[in-house]
Amino acid sequence: MSSHYEAPIREPLILGEKSYHDISVDVGAPILGKANKSWWIVFSIALIAFLWGLGCIVYTVSTGIGVWGLNKTIGWAWDITNFVWWVGIGHAGTLISAVLLLFRQKWRMAINRSAEAMTIFAVVQAGLFPIIHMGRPWLAYWVLPIPNQFGSLWVNFNSPLLWDVFAISTYLSVSLVFWWTGLLPDFAMIRDRTKSPFQQKIYGILSFGWSGRAKDWQRFEEVSLVLAGLATPLVLSVHTIVSFDFATSVVPGWHSTIFPPYFVAGAIFSGFAMVQTLLLVMRKVVNLENYITIVHIEFMNKVILLTGGIVTVAYLTEYFIGWYSGVPYENYTYLSFGAATGPYWWAFWALIICNLIVPLTLWVKKWRRNIVWTFIVALVINIGMWFERFDIIVICLSKDRLASSWSMFQPTFVDIGVFVGTIGFFFVLFLLYARTFPVIAQAEVKSILKSSGARYKRIRESGEDLAGTAADARTSKYAERTSLASASNAADTYHQSTVHADALVDTEAKKSEIDLMLAKIGTYDPATQTADDLKKISGVGPVLEQKLHQLGIYTYDQVSKMTKTEYDLLDEIIDAFPGRAERDDWAGQAQNLKQ
Amino acid sequence: MVLGLIGLVFGFLSVPSTVEEASEILASHEEHHSSGEEASHEEANFVDEVRQEHGYSEHAMAQDKDLGHDAHEDGEHMEHVLHQMQAKPWSAAFVAAFFFMMIALGTLVFYAIQTAAQAGWSPVLFRVMEGITNYLLPGSVIVLLIVIFAGEHFYPWQNHELVAEDSILQEKSGYLNFPFWLIRGIIYIIGWNLYRHFARKNSLAMDDAEDLKPYKNLFKYSVYFLAFFIVTESTMAWDWFMSMTPHWYSTLFAWYIFASIIVSAVTVIAIVTVSLKAIGKLDFVNDSHLHDLAKFMFGFSVFWTYLWFGQFMLIWYANIPEEVTYFILRIQEYNPIFFGMIIINFVFPIVILMNSDFKRVSWFVVIAGVIILVGHYIDIFLLVMPSTVGPYWSFGITEFAALLFFLGLFILMVGMGLAKVSLRPKNNPFLVESEHFHY
């Protein structure tokens, strides 16, 4: 992408002294380690909720939709509310991965994986509701335009509900492909790091044989960009079409043209609230605070603030135009004086307080960066956005155009049970995901480490050299010297002038290693120092002394600082006497000779 | 400045022609209206054909109070026609004045978005954007003067006799009354121009500043301005456009106008950038910057289409008599430009700017830009004309002269704005990042 330069004013996105290898280790840890107790507790609760919901679903399907609280006037209520709520939550994932990718936002890297996972799990929950509401879910394939021989009727292409079927299934498949594409290099990382042959096999299959060649990366980036381009209009279209469900057909004769963009903004609003809810907990549980930092949280809060602002303006517009239209029926819709003072006043005010008033506190920077407050606001928004859909559907329906059919909605335990069940199901999926998937897109985070990592920012701002900083002690035996070299060698990165080893070494890499060695044991300066007689060290003869001189080693002081690594390097270069230096303990001898 | 001078000459040449044309039209309206009226009835009835329902559109339009078709007596009808004819030069001036004002305003919004979002790619273009917004002050004042003095030509609700007969308009008078409406208009203009003033001031102060204070001020003002704008843009759209047909309403309307504003603005930023680069004034702008501008042109064109479709689809689908007349009138009387506009604003940008290499070719971007601007001029034309002059529209000397006059004034003001200071900002914390920008 762009260069590694980043304005110093930008806050780091990766905290701590992280190297590339650290990222692999930190991201791989939850998968390669064992689950802790709190994971099992939360998982059990979620599983119980899921099983309870499953029971309610079985009861609904075996008995009939009558077990819900629906009546003749309010023919759909919690089911469609929950459906839209879940679809809306699903929006943040693709927005983060696609739209923020197009906008080149680096902070998306740490959160996109989990947000996309959340999207997919949320859309799965959403999809359940229309299927259950069909009453005979085994005939769900009738929503597809298939020939009448299958027993179905030809579908009604005029209905936005049918468009939903296409929009959401397309959305689910594209999100899945997008998610999986991003996962390929990360699965490969797990495959290469795990010690268990079983995991190796599984992650090998999941990573589609990712090899990490340049060609793989090139294709990977191209596909990501193309998918982002495809997913962006999809994000818009899905909630646009969901909004059409209500903009065209909740109450005959009432509609509002602002619904498409306003639903999209609302969906992003609720989706980010859910991402906050999940990530604030997850970063704590799996120790990822250095990757999902307070800066990420603040950025997400800013997105919430922006989309919340758009939603606020949309609410005001709805309310105002409802009055402005002069149509008396508008006073029975969900954003009107009638709704605010009618029997559903509490739902109206829940919406206003949760979605308009509470998020206003995020204008204050201190609160925006307060984790506890952010968590509370995120929960409140989740509730508020549920009420938004409930209001649009139930308030509008409860007072339709025929006063004699006005009615209220009373949910039954089955309504509540199914909803709680989907929340449980959602968390079951998410918790399983957190244990088996790399929850942070480590390959992408690595791509911004040099530009936005705290360590690299520090190195750059202090004017030090970046050369060799990527090496890590756990992956490279010269790494220790690497970091020293960068410290002492900052001004002049070219090879030491006291080295005349052309006869001994032929590659630049070797020369660099010699430089690194000298950086550690110290360089010889002919102007201020005098050369010691290295022949006094037992095991060093005239020939060997000459070779040591060629490598830039002249003094006892230098020799005394040598360790196993340096000996190994000497053995590599001067292969006359393998292991000799260590056996004779040159460093110890030189230490004595020095005094 | 050369461009500015040419613009000035253009401007001076076109002023008298507007006035002349205006009076000429006014003087000859008696001749015009009789022939115009006949023509309107003979036109091919598009809506009826599509619906296979004879007399459908006639009936629908007759239901609509805003169009004045309910006056069946000849005398009243003639009066209405006369009224529409008189509105024509006003409308022509308003369309052109608003079109260029919205470019300056949209540029200001884009600038505020870039600062508030701490964008790293765009600071090299800030002086260009500031130059374009130099037109905002004269442009917005002229627009306000036009809407004030057009009065009943544009806004039937300002006619007390009409309101007295109309219970719906009486209900709306809490919002649609002249003093409140005037105050609102003044507030918009003061708010927008204040931001432009302080933004420019702090941006220039940044050049010599030793600390981040001007930058932080600019950031803060930008955020406040965006919050102010998101509200005033909506009310502005209702006040100046939607209330031209006071019975008609659409909740999306204001955002639809915003889409037009922002896409035109980005397009003008791109065109100005290309022209300045061509004369060697913007060496520090590379083709990655142009690429990004072109992406925004592409993206906002699609966004505009999305909102256009959202509004059209929902009104068409619901088919409610009060609302659907808006489109019936436009499809019926403005058929070629109504559908032509969608091709110009959607199909052309999609086809031309889809390829990522083309987005880096300056003449390609300019061609796409000119097409987009033409399309959005038509868009504004279609917002205003059908509501004010009904079927008696044409694109004649008045419209063309108004367009030229405001184009001249626009180029002059923008040229002056650009020429005043160095086009290369200094000390913006993101400037180096922007100069290094390569995608």
C-alpha cells in the first residue's frame, strides 16, 4: 500500500514493544492454549440460553405460530423486530472490512476479523426468524422462484420480502467469502505454529494450502479489493431492501422515502455498538489490549457518533415531515406526537433516550475513551435499536387506518424464549470462534506494524535506524545482535571500516553478521587504541591472529566479550578449528590478559 | 488569475443579457402563454402509455393543488399560467445561482469532512478547496436575495389569499411563514460563511504557527460545522425547494439534494486541480491524489443514484396521489431530460470511471467531470423548474445567460481565492503524509 511514513501526530495502533513474531504468538495463543474457567462459564450460560430457545422453536413449529403473541392487527412483531435487529447488527462487519478498506483506515485491521465473524453469526440468527415464522420451515424452499411442480406457487417479485431473500443470502455468501479470504494467511500461521498433528491437518485444509509466496499475497490483495468493491454496494442494498419492507408495506398508505439511507445508517450504528460490546470483553479475556487499544475504541465511538447523528437527523426529519405533511394518519406512526403520548409512550421514549440522548455523551472525549462508559453506551444502543424496529412495526400497526381494529401486542414466553435463544446461539458461535479462529487479522496487523506500531514510532522518532529491527530472538539466532547493531550502528549502516574480510567472506549477509558481532563486542579504533597481541591466547596462532584482524578483532577487550553466538560465527567463517574457541574459553583468557 | 480575468469578461458580457432577456420575456409573456398552453395538451402522454390507462396522469395532476389545475375557469387558469411565465427568469437565475453556490458549499463540506476525519491524503489539496469556497460568500448572498425577492413566484404559501383558502397550508403556517423562513435563511448563510471564515483563517495561521493550536481550532470548527450543516442542509432543502410545492413532501428529499451538492463539489475540486496542475502550479499533487478524487466522483455518483432511486421507487411503489404528482409532472413534461439526467449522472460516470487506470488520466477525469456537472445542473433545473414554471419550460437565452453569468462570477471569485496565497500549505500535521501519498 502506501509507504511506512505516518504523521507523528497519529496515535499508535499497536502498543507495547511488539515485533512481528510477537503478533503471531499473541494471536495464536488463545487457539494453541487451553480455555480458561471464565470461558467455560460464559459458554455454558450461552449454551443453556440456546437450548432454551431451541425448545421454544420446536414448540412453535410443532404447535403453530399461535403460541406467539400475535393478533389480527399486529401480524408480525417480535419475530420481524428481532430479524431486523440481527441483520442491522450484521452490518458493521462488512462495513469495517469493505468500506474502511476502501478508505484505507488502518485501525480496521485489529477489529475486522471479529466484526466479520459477528456479521456472519448475526445474519444466521436473523435468517432463523423468517424461517420459523413460515410455520412449516421444511417448505422454506418455496420462497425461491422454482417451478410449480415442487408444490410451490410462483413467487411474487413485487414484494420486498422476496427481495430480502435474495439480498440476505447474497450478503451472507459474500461476507463468508470475504471473511474466509482474509483468514487464509492466518490459518496458515496457526498451521505452521501448532505442534498438534491434528490441528496441523485441520488448519492446513482450512488455509487452502496457503504458501506465503509473493504470488499468493498479490492474489490475496487483489481479491480483497475486488470483494470490498462488491461488498460495499451489498451492505447498502441489504438494509435498503429491509427498509423497503416497512417503507412500503407496514401500514397501507403510509411510507417514508428516507428509510433506505436511514436504515443503513441505523444498522451501522447498532452494528458498531455490538462490536464494542463484544470486543471490549474479548480484548480483556484473550489479552489483546495491545492490539485493540483505546484508540480503536475511540474511533469506533466516533463512528457511532456519526451514524447516531445521521439517525438523529432522520428521526427529526420523520417527526417534522410527519407534522408538515398535514396528513392526520401520520400522527399514529412511530415518530409522532401521537406515539409519544399514546399507549406505547414507553417504547417511544425508550427509543429516544437510548438512541438520541445517551450517545450524545460520546461527544466528550473523556467519556469516549472510558471503557466502562463505552460498554454501557454500547449496551444502551443495542437496546435502543431493538426498540427502533419494535416501534416502527408495533406502534405503526397498533393504530392502523381502521380504528375498530386497533390493538396492543403482548409477547408470550415463547416470543421471549426464541429471542433469548438466538442471543444464546450467537454467543455460542462467537465463543467457539474465539477459541478456534485467529481473532485478529494478524497478517494485516503486521502490514501496519512499521507505520503504526508504538515501537516503530518510537524508533523512528528517536532517529534510530530501522535496519534489523524486524528480527526476533525466537525466530533468528542473530536477533539479539540485530537489536544491538541498530542501537550502535545508527549513523553509519555500512560495514565497519576495520573489517577487511573480503578474503574470508563472500556474501553481504555474512558481512552484516560480522558487523553485528562487532556491534556487540565493540569495534577497534586504530587512532585511539593499540592492538593487543592475540597470540597470547592459547589456541591462537599467527595465521589465526591475521584472520581475526581481518574480521576487525584486535583487542583482548573485544575477545573477552565473545559468547557462544560469536564463537559459532567464527566457526562458520574460519572453519579451521570447529569448537576450539569455546573449548579453550577465549573470552575467559582474554579477560585475564586484559588486567 | 488568467482564468479569473476571462471569467470577469464573461461575467460582464452576460449581466446585461440576463436583464434584457428577463424584461423581454416579461414583456412578451402574453404572446407566449397561449401557444405554450396548447403545446402542453398535445404532448405525447408518457405516463398514460406506460400505465395503459388513459387520462391517468391528467387526473392525477388535476388532483394536485400545487399545480393549480384545479382552477377550471379559464380566467383563473390564465392567471396561473401568467404566474408561471413570470417565474421563469427568476427560476433560471435561481437554478444557476444555486448550482454554483452549492459547489462552493459542497467543497466547504468536503473540506470539513477531510479535516474532521484527519485524512492523510488530502491536505495538499486544501488550498484548492479553500479557493473554491471563496465563492461561497457572494454566491450564498445572491441565492438568498433571489429566494427572498422571488417571493410568490417560487413559494405559493407566501400568497395570503391562497393560504386563506387552504386548510393544509394554514396548518403549515407555523413553519412556512415569511419571517421565520427569512430568519432561517439568514442563519444558514451566516453559519456557513462563519465557518468558511474561521477555517480559512486558521488554515493560513497554520503556515506560520509554531504549535498545533490553529490545527486544533480548525479541527474543532470543522466538527461543529458538520453538525450544523447536517441540520441546516435539511431545512434549507425544505425551505428553498420543497416548499415550492407546499403540499408535496418527501422525507428523503433533503439528503437527495445533498448528494447532488457533494458530487458536484468533488467534481469541481478535481477539475480545478487538474487545470492548476496543467499550468504547473501544483507539482506536489500526484496522480494518486487525482485517483482518489475520481474515486469520490464515482462513489458519490453512485450514492446520488441510490438516493434518487430510493425516493423514486418508494413514491412510485406507494402511488399516493399527493406524492406521485411530483414525478408524473416531471416524467410527463420533462421526459427527455428527466431520464437523460439519470443516464448522464449514473451510467456515464460508472462507465467512464470504473477502470482504475482511467481515474489517473487527467483528461478522462475532466471529461467525466464535465458530464457530471452538466447532469447535476439538469438535476437542479428539474428540482426547480417543474415546481415553478410547470410545463412552460425551455432552455433559452435566459437560462444560458444566467448560467454564463454565474459561471463567470464563480471563476472570478475562485481565481481570486486561489491567487491570494501559496497553493502549498505549510505545517499541517498531515501534510508530509499527504505529499508522500502513493497508492
